[in-house]
Amino acid sequence: MLKDITLGQYFPMDSVVHRMDARFKIIITLLFLVMLFWGQHVPTLLFGFAFVLLATVCSKIPPKMIVKSIKPIVPILIFTGLLNLFLLEGGEIYWQWKFLRISEQGIQTSVFMVVRICLLIAGTSLLTYTTSPIVLTDAIEALLSPLKKLKLPVHELAMMMTIALRFIPTLIEETDKIMSAQKARGADMESGGLVKRAKALVPILIPLFVSAFRRAEELALAMECRCYHGGEGRTRLRQLKSGLRDYIALAIMLAMLAAVIVINALMK
Amino acid sequence: MPILEAKNLTYTYSIGSPFEKTAVDHIDLQIEAGEFIGVIGHTGSGKSTLMQMLNGLLKPTDGTVLLEGKDIWAKGADRRAVRFQVGLVFQYPEYQLFEETVYRDIAFGPKNMGLGETEIDRRVRETAEAVGLSEALLDKAPYALSGGQKRRAAIAGVMAMEPKVLILDEPCAGLDPKGRMKILSQLRDYHRRTGCTVLLVSHSMEDVAKYVSKLLVLSHAKVVSFDTPAKVFADGERLTEMGLALPQITRVFHGLRARGFDIPDEVYTVKYGAELLLQMLKGGGPGC
């Protein structure tokens, strides 16, 4: 049951998007978000939709997976949609009851918001679907490296992130095992009130913490045995390399962003 | 009627994903009350999965598990009660210790059964003694114990539920020979004293051969044989092919047979082997 949780949700495939430089993918995703929120008009959504479509096709990710990524936020979508729909005023008013009303502006904004959030989630999921968590942290480290000048421990932070990601599946497996072991001794986790359920977690959390600390200690020791001494002068197994496809992708993104800015200015 | 029965039992992990794997493949099994069974198989042969289905922790993909003739997954069946009757000690059980004292940790199972104070106290003290933990250790924190003591405290935690069937998944993994011997002989004594059914999972023939009355051999999710150790070890070649090593003494005797000595092929304890050899030497058998 715990095994079914997908974390990092990397979807391994051999595609153009998977092979892209992760640094570029992060920058492009950030620009994509900027574009979505900068644009105030319908063409923005069309651009966004076209971009997600293109990226999905190029990445060979099944469209089902994209839909799946949007599913968890459906309640938020409904909430934002209804809020905008009933509370905004402006333009022609079609229906009114006390402080609730449906106006032209309301319909427009609520549709716009919902589509915008969907695109936002789809776009960012594409990043995590096509980039393994380890590569992603590498890229974040590379992008943040200018901050080293400000004495920010960028490498250490990235290493911590990598280790945390690496140990999530291990700890999930461990939790599963401990849960089974305590269930075999009659631990009851499925019934009872809130207090009883919280108490039932103790036999799981304590062994889990103990084992997490034990693992941390072992890992620290193993790293020291292999002379780990931080980021200074450290070379990499996986080099981040940028190529023509990365620049083309970035150019497409920048062109769309520019177009959105121009449209904004023209339609004012 | 067998105490525990598996019919057509199957378990498949991650159905429908690329990682789909059948760990237990249509297994039929009948375990009679009071037996001491050794379960052996190479890594990934489905031992642990099978054991977790026998006490209702995993729901079979197909097939049924019958405890004293009753389907444990039947509608309205109380799976928690099943787990009290079929006690399962996991691999590295010391990682499940969590209470402040050893006493309270052993009492966790009996307490979950809803037993009274005096009954719990009796069970804790009895099982602690059975696994060789002294009274003084009962008030200590589990983390103050040595590795072998922790292991035995965790085993006591399951024994204290006084299950009709006790399953132990590799109880000796990672222990030194002395610790292994201690746990195995304590298990044998426990089995003799209580008469309960014991299933001992291991991949070491050497360990189990001496103690068990029957051997269940698993390979690639299927039962290869389920018989007395003598009969199972007689077919040594097949076991070796499956990546399971025979006990040393059995290998010696198989080697002697191959060199033309007229001796049985089912020797699996040093004691029996020594007797046979002495007899042969006295009688001046062939080649002596």
C-alpha cells in the first residue's frame, strides 16, 4: 500500500526531452510559469496549451500521466473556479442572489484561472516526469552556484536533498516492514478515534526514527571512509551538458514569452 | 484436519505495472498440528511472502488460507485474531522493539489481545525464561541489550501471544554461531514443551536440518518438495542446482557413495553419520 505512492514520479523513457540539459529544463519551466501569470489574454492560454502538448509529444509521456498529475488538485480547481465565478463583478450580470452573482467578468476569470492552474501543474509535472530527482538536484546546484560567492552552502544543500531523495524509498520500505511486524503482534491501526490512532503510531514511529538515525550514522561513516570532504574540488560522474536542442527549446520559450508581452501591450 | 492449509495460493506484486512479479505461484500446502517445519529456498523464492499470507498480513491474489479449516479471508473473519493464533516473527525482529523496557515490549502482543494483568505477567516471565533472558534484563531499555539479546526479546514478544502456529523468518540471520545455536535449541525446547506448530524459514540447510521434522523447499515461487529431511536430502543434486547447499555431512556421505561405498544417501546429522561410519569401520566394509 505504501509502495503505491509515487515520489519524484520520474517516468524513465528515451526521448528528446529526457535527454535535455536539466538546467535548461528548469529555466524553461520557470519562464513558462512567468508567461502563464504575465499573460492576461486568451492567446496566453493557447500558447501554454500548445507548449504542454508539444512537450508531452516530444517526451513520449502517456497523456494519461499528465491527467493523473492534475487529479490531486481538482478540489482546489473547483474551489478557485466557484469563488471567482460567484464573487467577481464586472461586465454584464446574468444572475444575482444576495452577495452571490454571476457576471461576465466572473465567468471569464474563473475559466482563465482554472485553465491556468491546469497548465501550471501539467508543465511542472513534465519537468519531474522527464528528469530523475538526482539529476534535478544536480541542476539546481549548478543554477544556484553563483550564490556560493555569498557564502551560501549550495553544494551541501544539494547533497542533503540528494540524500533525502535517495532514502525516501528505503524508509517507505522500512515503514512497511515495521507496520507489518507490529500488526503481527496485534497492533490495531485501522480502528478507534483520533487519540487511539495517534497512539497506535508510536510503535511504528519509534523504530523508524531509531533506524533512520542508525542509517544516517552508517552513511556518514561510509562517506568519510571514501574521503568525502564537501564540494571543494569535487568532480562529477554525470556532467550536465547543453546542446543545440536545449537552445532551440529555450528560444521557443522566449519567443512565446515575448509574444505574450507584446499581446498584453497591444490589447490594453 | 490440518491446522494450517493453503489452497492454490498465489501472490503477485505490483499487478499491471512493469514491475509485476509473482512471488508465490499456486501453492498447495497442508501443515499438521505439532509439526516442526523448516522452510528453505534461495533468496527471492517466495518464502517471506508465503509466510505473510499464512497469518493474514498479505491478502492472496488468488487461493485461500485455511486456519483449522476456516478461510481467514472469509467475510466477517477476524484477521487480528488470526494473527494471534499464527504468530509471525519477521526478519531482524529487533528493529521492531519500541517500548521503554523489555518487559513492556514483550507485553505488547498479549496486551493487544486484551488479556488481564496477571496473565500478561505470567506470559512475559515465562517466554523471557524460554528465550534465556534473565529477570534483571526485563527492566532494561531494549536498546541497552546486545544484538543477540534484542533478537531473543523480539522473538519472546511473539511467543508471548502463545500462538498455535509460530512462524520465524530467518531468526538466526546475522548472528554468530553461538547465538544461532542458542536460538535454535531454545526453539526446539519451546516446540517440545508447548507442542505448538513451528515454521522455521532459513536458507541455511545446516541450521534447520538438525531440528525439523519436515522440510518445505521452495524455488521460484513454487513448492519443490515437502517431506522429511532424509528424503529431501537424498535428492542432493536437485537442491544444489537450485542454489541450496546441502549440509556438510550430507555432502561427505554423497561423496563417499559416489566413490563406491555402500552407505545410505540420507545422512544429515553428524551424530547419525558418525554412528554409520563407526559401524562400517567395525564391520570392515568394502574398501576398508
